[in-house]
Amino acid sequence: MLSFRYKLLMIIVLSTNCVLGQDVMLLDSLKVQLNYTSKDSNKVKTLWELSDYYWADDLRLAYQYSDQALKLAKDLNDQRLIAVSYQKVGDALLFRGDNSNALKNYLLSLEIIETMGDEDALFSIYHNMGVLFDRLKDYDQALTYYQKALYVFNSAADKDVNSMRQVHTLYNNIANIYNAKGDNNTAEEYYLKALKLAIEKHDFQTLGVIYNNLGKVAIEAENWDKAYGYLIKSLESRQQINDLNGMAKSYNNLTNYYVQINQYDSAFEATQKALSLANQAGAMLTRLTALEHLSNLYEEKGQQQAALETYKQFKALNDSLVNESSIRKQTELQVKYEYEKEEKIREAEQQKKNLRYILIISVLLLGFIISALLYRLSISRAKRIKLEKKSLETDLEMREKDIVAKDKELASSVLYLLKKNELLNDVSERLLQLKKRMKSENHNSIQKIILDIQEGAKEDMWEEFEMRFQQVHDDYFKKLKEHAPDLTPGEIKICTFLKLNMTSKEISAITKQSVKSIEVARTRIRKKMQLTNKEINLVNFLMEL
């Protein structure tokens, strides 16, 4: 369990570019920053660093700082800060075993990051979710998230940013999955990809891990020469950075190698070096492994007393670590309790917010319903008004048509009387001509007939027609004079007949003028109306007056 935690810590540190260690000056510096930084993004990032600092020593502080960062990020309403803070809370919970709540925070982080298009943040969250499922031994799900992280990396425009700089740790983790599933060929393929990148970046700490993993794969394949070469390179990489605990682990791995090939003296020598380095580094777990190896080797050599003494040391240390593990477990439970308590508080606050939202939505919905009803009423009223208006217009149109029809009928009667009058005059003229050829004794009778005819013919027929015409076509004669003030009475009569859409022949029959005379008159009228050389029909023009 502890070895896994060490591996997990290393992975997360590399993938999120954290700052860990027990440097008192660094801690003091971070606390000064926290006190004097205003409530902005820089303060959130300082809280992240403090959370990272306490991972190894005080989980409650690690969680508290990450949770403070999340609250401040929410106050600032900065989506990226909120997303990364959720991830930091998840990291703190994951490192101490609260996997379900860690996953919950990771998913909240992922939900935001996937909408942002932030490739670096997306790479990091996919990587860490892979670590979570790796820890749960759900290797298929872990591999899915590792592959998603790898896809983001391969698609990224800029690969030299923050967490992506440590992509070789991702390759190493993918290889670990395949190794756990028993697919050593694929595991070796990914280890070699990780190795190439780690060499390019001169990352000796990760090189030590990768060479060590390659050595284990070679041992499982019983390729002893290759295994030895990788284990030695792992040791050399750790010597480059004076990683005492790493070197002790490498010697423990060499012990396993030597035991496998029955070189017990070399194994004994490697174990003693591992024990010495672990003591210097204060690495209790590595020292525990070395003591177990040493006890077994003493027993193999037949040195029972030494084997017993060493085993006693192993047992005492193991009990101490178990107690420490129990204390840590209690701490984990305490943190989980605090987390769940705060979650309940958040849920209660969220319920209050939801209630407010429901109330607001209800009010808005009620307002919308009222508005919709008012709108429908206004539409109904508008339709009613429109129908009433249309009905009124129809009535007016019908009345107008009725009046026009009656006036036209009256105008036709007047025209008829006019024609009748002209006919009587014509008859009178003809009788007068006949009177001249008749005997004198008949003159009185003829004269009496002529007088009777003339009595029936009213000379005011045109005046009566003009009056009736004016009733049908209001202001016609006024408009006619405005357009052509110099029109003669005869031309006005012709314009009046043209207004009634009468032909030249019909006008000729009424006025007793020749058709030619009527056409000449029309030409004069066009000229006076200033319509000469214009493509305007005289009849249409007069009808529109």
C-alpha cells in the first residue's frame, strides 16, 4: 500500500507540477504570500501550493487549503480556477484513500474543463482519473483515461506546457497497466517510449523508475542480462541526483535479481547497501524491505541467530508502520467525515438556492402566463376591431357602389332626356321645313304641333344633367378648371362625356357634331391639359380626376 502511495505521489506531482517537500523557508514564503495577496487568482494558486506542500504530512491541512482555493475560485467566478481547484480537492482526497469523493470532484472538474478547450488542464485531469482507477485496480477504466490523456497530448498544438512536459510519466503509467494485465510486450513498448522522453528531458528521477520497471519485465521474461542492465541503469540514474531512497530501492531490486539467479553473496552485499541507504534517507518502507531480504539471506546461509535478530527488527518496524498506517487511516476517516459534513452544508445551501430559483421561476412563469393571457386578449381585441373595421369598410363600399349605381342610372336618364330633347328639336326643324311646302290652311295646325313639341323640350336639360353629374362626381368641374382653365363650355361637355367613358361616336350622336370634330376637340383638350407627346390616355386621365 505504501509503495503504491509513493508511486501515486510521484505521478501526481509530475502530472500537475506540484511543489512538495519539507523546506521550512518555502512554507514560510507561501504563508507570507497568502497573508499579503489580495483575493485574486494569485491567492488561489498560493492555496494550491500550500495544499500540495502538506500532502505528505498533514492531510487535513492539504484538504483545507484546496477547499479554500475552491471557495475563492467560486467567489471569483473563474471557471478555470474552479476546475483546477476541484482537481486539487480530488487529489488530496485520493492520496488519503477517499476514492469516491475524489472521483466526485474529478468529475466536477472534468465537466468544466471539457467545455473550456484547455488542453493542458484536460490532459492533467484525464491522467489523474487514470491514476484513481489504477488504484482501484479497474485497469480497463484506468487505461481508458490514460488513453484519453494521450490523445489530448497528441492533438495539442503546444506540447511544452506544464503537465504535458511530463508525458513520459503517462507512458510509464500506461505500461504499468499492461504489465498488471500480463501483457508484458505492450508494457515494454510503452516503457521504452517513456524512457526515450525521460532521457531527452534529463529526468533522472523518472529514469530510475522506468529502468526499474523495465528490469522487472525482463526478470519476468527470465532475460537476465537485459534485467541486470536495466537495474544498474536505474541505480546510476538515481545516483545522478543523489536520491538515497531511490538508490536503496534499486539495491533491493538487485537483491531480488541476484536471488533469482542464485548469487546469494551478491544479493547479501546489495541488501546491506540498501539497508544503509534507507537508514540514511529515513525511508522506513524501503528499510523494511531490506530487513526482510536480509533475514531471508541469513537463513539461506544457515545463520539462524542473525536471521532471527534481523527478523525481530523487521517485525518491530512493520508493527510501527502498521500503527502509523492506522493513524493515517483515522486521519483519512476524519478528513472524509469533515468532507461529508461540508458536503451536507453545501447541499443544504444548494437546496436553499434551488428553492429560491424555483420561487423565481414560478413568479416568472406566472408573469409569463399573465402576459400570454393579456397578449391573447389584445390579439382577440385586435381581431375584433379588424373584423368590425372590415365590416364597416364593406358596408361603406356597398353603400358607395349603391350610390354610384343609382347616380349612374340617374345620369343615364338625364342623357336619355337630353337625347330626347335633341330628337324633338330635330323633329321640329323637319316640321318647319315641311310647313313651307304645305298649303296655308294647314300652317296653323303644323305650327301648333311644333309649339307642343318645343313645349316638351326643356332648354335647361344640360343644366339638369350637370347638376346630377356633380352629385356623382364631386368637384369634377372644379378640378377640370384647375388643370385647364381655358376650356370652352363645349370642351367641358366633351370632357364630361369622356369621364363617362363614352366614345367619340356616342358623343357625336349627342352633340350633333361630326366624329372628326369630336377628335379635333379631344386633341385641343389634350393640349390644354398639357398631355401632348405624353403616353397618357385622355379618358383614363379624366376618369381619375
